[in-house]
Amino acid sequence: MKKIWLVVSCLILAVTSINAQNIQYPFLNTELSFEERVNDLVNRMTLEEKVGQLMYKSHAIPRLGIPAYNWWSGATHGIGRTKEIVTVYPQSIALAATFNVPEMYITASQISDEVRAIHQKAKNEGRFGEQYYGLTIWDPNINIFRDPRWGRGHETYGEDPFLTAKIGTAFVKGLQGDDNKYLKTSACAKHFAVHSGPEASRSSFNSVTSTFDLWDTYLPAFKALISNGKVSSVMCAYNRLNGKPCCGYDLLMHNILRNKFGFTGYAVSDCGAIAWFTSGHKTHENPSLAAMDAILAGTDLECGDEETYATLIQSVWDGKIDESDLDESLKRVLMTKFRLGMFDPDSMVKYTSIPFSVVNSEEHKEQALKMARESIVMLKNENNTLPLSKNIRKIAIIGPNADNEITPLANYNGTPEKIITPLAGISDKLPSAKIIYDQISYPVVNREELNKIDIQSIVKKVKGADAIIFVGGLNAELEGENGDAGKIKYDGFNGGDRTTIMLPEIQTRIMKALHKTGKPVIFVMMTGSAIAIPWEAENIPAIINVWYGGQAVGTALADVLFGDYNPSGKLPVTFYKSDSDLPPYEDYSMENRTYRYFKGTPLYPFGFGLSYTDFTLSDLKYDKTSRTDLPVKVSVKITNNGKTDGSEVVQLYVSRTAEGYTTPISSLAGFEKVFLKAGESKTIEYTLTPSELCMVNKSGQRFVEPGAVSFTVINGQNRIKNDNNGKQTGVIKLEGEPFFVY
């Protein structure tokens, strides 16, 4: 079969060459505009050929020299699922924990370099139409991580719309490149627009959402990626929104996405979503009706089976839909290919010259390590338990994730050359120390297995250790996308989602036993979501969250544990105390959800993260009055008063109250990560635009109202305590007429 495909590919290449040299269709004329070339190509296609281009496995058209193409590629945290050895960076939630926008851009730029190089290699070898080798990247996932039980939350940038917009925009810009004419790769904002579980019923679930929550929480990041990031693609979601399947919802896909947001790129369905109009949501009697509604709503490309959009041919023949409606979608799809340079000589597209040597290069490995270091969040460090001495003689490294090479890679991952687990990283750091290792168990066990584990044998084994490091948490086999995660049934998990946010009981039992030894216990969490750890927070002296930190997580962890790197990561999600803090999972109202609306006391708040040094804020300056339609300037000085160099994230939050309007308790409106040597000071400046000062009315309009705006500037280590040295507050008076943002 492979030989046959190779012959067909070579024939297509030959036809392409003949067409390019002898026929010279206008769509191959590089002196014409992309619009002119797209129009010419569309006019030359038959109806069947057009429909064949509207499927993610786009058909070859030999007579026009067009090879097959598979649109499905992913690069959530490095190019995923190819057969090449690639760089695997930390998972998205960990990248968000860096709060570092410039480094996020660099990371995405490196990822797109690897995508381009791998694609070019496949192209040069005549391998057309292979999944995961294309230039159309269906990332990033910018859904709001509204509930920690959602399994796919670790693919996102957390619970806050502002942070998601800033990190996501940097990621898109890094993927798409800086050329004025050509895209390096095509990024995709997904899943439009209200999508965050439940995984097990996503093919039939109806997300009931108020207009206020839609515009206040779920849509802002998409607006930012379209307006500021110029993202070239959007993927619509599996679920229904207020009774309508997202991929066929005209209000969502046409009125909001196209008209209000001005999106001009192509829209693709999540894979299988349109077929589920009929089989899952049961809103459409047959695939033909589903396909017509999707295409008319503006879903240009179908990912899934070829049976649903194939019905469009008969629908046109029967006069149920105009061929011009297909042309509109086809032009958007083909425009992306032209912008990627797929119809132009390699010599004209600078990205085709990216050498294959960039893949898994030393520079990329160093960036993966850097981002892993910056993502680590130190949650507790009682009595300066950390950093540990490198002269330690005997250390115990215990737990299910201590030497598990699957856990750091999360999901949608590529294959790295080498994975440094926590055990390997610590072993490298301590070549002369005696190391005791035991996995003990899987991260979670079912009730009948719980009492069979001999914990006391572990206690005896670690006797004499100077310190105990327990590496636990979760993994992407437990939390993740339905179908990828949840294949094995465990208590507390369902189809990739979690049914409880509590740390699996087996891990708490083990740590209780280790704690009784009197030795210092350090709890290292590997997770993609917030875990409730009330006993550990009260009793374990040091707690570190390393997320799913990618190929270099073990080295990064060891650098933090032994003081070679000062931790600077901050939480992009709220860590709650227990399940009772959360509303019902299937309730999409934002009431009492995330730090913006949660009325309780969290275990660890959004934006929190400790350091080995002390930072203070002072000299707050700001515009005390301003017009509603003008930006406001705020500045503050941050000083490293400790003895250790380090980075801190200075965060600005705003809050507004107005009679008759629902408003968040507070909202992130600015942040900057700054590195300071011991004793050094720097001034941070913020510009608050009307977008950061606005409110949302019940109709979904974002506007700035005259009146008082309270704000707080705070450093990350002080988010958990009321320390005025780490916090500066002020009130801005806005004057003038109400100003509508959009």
C-alpha cells in the first residue's frame, strides 16, 4: 500500500511540475494577488472537487496539479505525533504559569521552526497528505479553565481571560511568523466558544450560558487572538451552546465571529462535531441537513468522516443550497494554503529554507528547560526547608511520578530524544549521594486495592534518609481528552474528567506515613489541574508544582530543589480546598467560579507563587483622573530585598462596582515578569486601556462607565497574605461619557 501511495504521490508531483511549466494557470502566477489566484482556482474546480477540498483530508486534483493535503496537525507544546525526534516543551498550563509573554513568543517561534522543517522534509520526500505533517496547526486551546475537573484543562492557559489572551496571542504570533506575505504556519484558536467539559458527553452536551458570561468570560480571549494576534483559523466546539450545535450556530459562527470580530480566516469543525448534529445532539434529522447548516453558518472545513460534507454535492444538485455558498467557504480554505506558500516556488517563501537541523537543536532544548524552570510554582516552604544542600548524603525519591517518562509529556505530544524524570534530574545533581527510589503505586488506585499496598515497607526503606521527596499528582492517562484519557477506570475519574479534585487517597496515606518519620518531606506535584491538598498544605513543609513539565522537567526540578534556580512560576488557576468549594460541574454559570467570582477562601489563589528571596513594592504613581475613552498610566517600583537573584511577576488587578451591573470581584488587567539581582530595583509601567477598565452589560456590550475604578498592584508571593509591602492600591476616577469598547 505504501508503494502504491508513493507512486501516486510522484505522479502528482510530476503533474504539478508539468502544469507549472507548460500550462501556467493564473492561480500559479505569483505576480497576481492571492485573491485573484484563489478566485481563478475556485472557478476551475468541479463541484465534486470543491467539496473534496472542504474535508480535512483534502483530495488531490491531479489535473490541476494539486496534491492531497491533511489539515490536522498539532503543536500544543511542540509538534505532536510525528515520527521524528522533536523538542517537547512544558504543557500549555505550565507555559501559562511562566507569566512570561516574550518567552512564550520565542517558544512558539521555535515550535513553528520545527513544524516547517519537518513539513519540508516530508514534502521533499514526496509524502503528501500525511496527518500531523502539515502546516495548519490546530492550536492553541484558549477555552477558559472554569472548573478543575475538566480533563482537557491542562491544554489551556488557565482560568483568566486576560492571561489567556496575552499568552495565547504571543503563541499565535510565534507560530505564524513575521513575514508580510506568507505565514510560517497557520494557528487555530479553539474551541469556539463555550467549551470546557464534560468530556464523556461532549457529543451531546448543551452548555447553557448567560449573555453576560459569554461576553465577560468565554469570548474575550477569542476576540484578542483575532484582533491582536491575527489568528488565521478558528475551530468550533463539539457541544451545543444554549441549544444550538456550535459548528452550526449562525449567531456564534457568523454574527459574532465574522461580523462582530471581523474574522476572515477559515473555520474548521472539531473532529466529528458535525456528524454529531445527527447522532449526538439529535438536532438534525440527517447528515445532509447537518452539513448544510454548518456550511451556511460558516464552518468551512469539516474534520471527521467524509460522509457528512460529501452530502453537499447532492444538496447542490437538488437546489437545497447554492454552489456559491460552498465557494465562499472554499475561498477561505484555499486562501490559507496560498498564504502558507503552498502554490509558490520554495525560493519565494523564506520559511522553506529553515534547515532540519533546528529540530531538537541545542537551542530548542535549552528553551524547553528554561520554560520548565520558569513554570515551576513553589506553593509552600516552611522554615526554609528548601533549597536542599547539595552535600546531602542520602535522599529518598518516592512516588508514582518520580521516574515515569509518560507523565511529563502530557498529551498531543511529540517524541523527545530524552526525557529527564525527577529521579534522573536529582540523580544528575547528586552524583555522590545514595538515592533510595520506589514508585510504590500508580498515582491512583481503586478502593479494593488501597489497603493492599504495603506502606510500612516504604517507611522502613527510607530510614536514614536526610530528606524525602515524594513525587505524585496525576498524569494525562487520567485527565485529558475523552478517548485518550480514562481508558482505564479508576475511582475519581470519568472519561478523562475528574469527579473529585482531591489528591488521590493513596498519595495522602503515603505522605502521612513518611511525615511520621520526622524527616523533612518535600511534595512535588505533577499535574495539569488544581488539586485539593488540605492535609499536605497543613503538614508537609515544602510543596512544589512542576505541572507536566516536558522533556527537561527533572533537570528543572533539581535546579529549584537545590537552589540553582529561584522559582518564579505563578498559578494560572485557583487551587481550592475541597469539592464543596465548587458548583456543579455541568453548570456553566461563572457564579462562584475562578478567582474572579469565587467568594470563598482558596487553598492557593490565582497568581500565587513563592520565591527564595523577598520582593517589595513602593512608589506607586498613577493618573488619578482620566476620560473614559483614554488609557490610564500606572507605575510601581519593585525591589529585591533578599540575598538571592530572582524573577517576580508584578500583577495589576482592577475592580469596579456599579448599581445594576454584575462585575467580577477583581480581574487581572496587567502583569510583567521582571528579573532582579539581590538589592536591585526596577520601575514597572502599565497602560490600562478602556478594554481593561470596562464592564459588561446584560446585552453583552463592553463599555466604560464614568466613576471610580479601584486597583491593586501586587507581587505573586503576596497573593496569599495581606502584606502591604507586597501590595499597592489606588482609585482612578473616570470622567466623561460612557465609552463602548465593542
